[in-house]
Amino acid sequence: MVPFTIDLEGKTAVVTGGGGVLCGEMAVALAECGAGVAVLSRKLENAEVVASRIAEAGGIARAYACDVTDRASLDATNAAVESDLGPCDILINGAGGNAPSGTASVEVLEPEHLEDDEARTFFELDPDGIEFVFDVNFIGTVAATQVFSRRMAERGAGCIVNISSMAALTPLTKVASYSAAKAAVNNFTEWLAVHLAGVGVRVNAIAPGFFLTRQNEALLTNEDGTFTARGDKIVEHTPMGRMGRADELIGCMLWLVSDTAASFVTGTVIPVDGGFNAYSGV
């Protein structure tokens, strides 16, 4: 259930990364408010699960396999969405991810790590891994926006919401590539908001705190459901004392896509994080 409803009847929403936990909930909420929703995922079966959930609830949705790092895939998907649902009015750029080869295995470099063949420090980060992380998080966001927002600019109306991260606001240990890529998303959000202001397209971002997803579950939880050491550290540094639920992103997302409630809101990056970004640790 959405926390409140807005009128999205007649609008088409495109959600990249829509087969995931967080953006899947966003897709469901957009449909509940009346939008026809294009659920995009690299794996079609993941998008189909979300689209089926929407259809079973009486909403309108279509599932599409789409790789945001492949311009041909984006162009083909956009053509299919326009044919099936109409031109995009709302774009949620949620596709993203990380790569172990672009991630350090230690938080702080110690002298002994330089002699440890098993340690992956800054010096062992794989350029291909770093490139993959930037491609899927930043370049994919740029490319998807170029494809799906062109018609918005032509019509003089539309809304884009990029999905950033806490790592963009304060870089997290280990995830060097991911933190940098999401910081680029924040900067791009602000730049694009200025660039598109003259054609009536609003651009904002949500920076989620810590939510359990398929991508981070193994890193943050043990097999028995308890938190790992890193998971415990996150909760300890979240003033509200817990991780977020996927549905707790919905209110912010609906506010940002509402042309009535957020008509003068553009260029913002809004943390939804239980106070994580505000807490200094002391």
C-alpha cells in the first residue's frame, strides 16, 4: 500500500532496475497511483515478476529486458515502451550495481596488507571492475536519460528521479568504485536539472541509506539472519537503529514525481537513511 496517492492516470513511468527489491516497490507504487509502468531489468524474468504483481493488483505494466549500458538495447526498449504504453513521462533511473574486482577487501590500508597476496587494496583494484561499476551506475543513468527523456523535453513536461546512495554523500570504506560512481550520479542530477529547466523537465535524486537487497544481503547478513560485522556497524551508525524497508522510499519518490506537490523542486538529492548521513559517529 502506498502511504498516500497521487494522480498518475494517463502517464507512462519507466523504471530501470525495476526487477530489484527497491525499484520493484517503486514500480508497484507508481502503478497503484494509475501510471502505466514499464519495468526494465537486465534479466527479463526479474522484470516479469514485478509486472505480474502489478497486473494481479489490477494495474498496467509491461516487462522488458534492457541493458542500460547498451544504447541499442535502450533504443529498442524505448520504441517498445512507446508502442505498448506511450512516451515516457516519469523516469526512475534505478539500474546499478557493484563488482568485487572494483572493491577493496580491507577498510584501512595497513603495512602488512602490502605483503598479503590475499588482500585487495587500492593498488589491486581492477580497471575493468572500476569501468563496469561506472558503466552500470553512471553511464547507464546518462544513457537511459538521453533515450527516455527526449520526448519529455519535446513535450515540455516530465520528471526524472535518479537513485543515488549514501556512498555518494560520504564515501564508504571498501566500495571505492561504487562511491565514486554514485557521486557522479549526484553531480549529474544537479547539472541536468539546470540544463532541462528551460523545457519543463524536473530532475532529482534519492540517496537511500541501508536497505537489504539481493545485491547486499550476503555482505550484511549471516545465514541465520543476524547481521555481519559490517551490517552491525551500519546499524550502530544509523540513529534510528535499524535498516530501512523498501516501502519507506515510496513517500519520497511519489512526492518527487508529483507535478503538483513538487512542481518547484529540481536539482535535489534527498537522503532517506534513518539519519545515517547526519550522524558523525560521536
